[in-house]
Amino acid sequence: MRHGPDHTHFPSRPHMSSFRPHSAAALRSGLFRSPETLSSLRYEAAERFLRWREVECAVEGINACHRETVSLSVNEPSWNKAKWEAEWESRLSQDVATSCERENTARDQAQQCFDPLHLSSLISFSVSLFGPARGKLSRSISAFVDKLADSQVRMVMVGSLCLGIGIGMMIR
């Protein structure tokens, strides 16, 4: 609604809005409690829309004149149906062959694909995991046994057992 910094882009108009609220409360009271302000803003908006539409129609008219000038200056038409049909017929057999080749390739790929939800695939995959799982389990058990071989760990475990039995007897 306001003018730009240089008045050449937005020439001054006498119907520019005089409603310039300085706070949100002033805006609210102007829009919702003042029917005169609201009607003047609506009138100005409608007037600006009509002006914009006039300018757009003028621009469209200029573009249409330019297109007519360009089309009159070129003697041959931009699209020749007979020429297009001749080119299309010559390429038809190549297009059909290419299409058939794509269908055959897609069909071959569909037959060769691996279905991850196939029952035998799932069973064989599960069985193949037993070997690594067994190796990991044996390594963890051997590491646990090695820890138990340490005398300090044995002492801590026996002490914890005795402490647990003693606390249990006292509570009882």
C-alpha cells in the first residue's frame, strides 16, 4: 500500500490508503470495529485489482500482436503434417522392435530375480547363520571360563555367595 523508496516505480495515486495503523491494536480496531475503514480498504483493493487486470489485458494484447507479426514474417508453417507422418512411418518398425526388446528384457529380469520371502530362501539363510552364531557363543563361553580361572574372581564370587547367605539368614 505504501510507495517505494523512489516514486518512479510506484507513481503517487490519490486513492492510496490513508489507513496506516501504528500497532496491532490499532489494526484490529480499524479492521473489526470500523466499518468505514473496512469498506474503504475493500474499495481500494477492488480498484487496484481492476487496474491490474487492465494492465494484464494490455500486455496480452501486445504479446498477441507480436506473435501475429512473427507468424506473418515466417512463410513456411512451423509444423508440416505430411512430413511428420513420413518420418513417423519410417521410424515405426524401429520403435516396435525397441519396444519388443524392452519387454523381453523386463520379462527375463523378472524370472531371474531373487524373492527374499521365499520359504526355502529363508530357511537356508537361517541355517547359514548357525555357524557364525556357534563360533561367537564358543568364544564368549571360553572368555567366561578364562575369567573364572582367575583366583581374584573366584574369591569375589565366593565372598558374594557367603554375604548373600548371611543376609538371607539375618532377614529370616
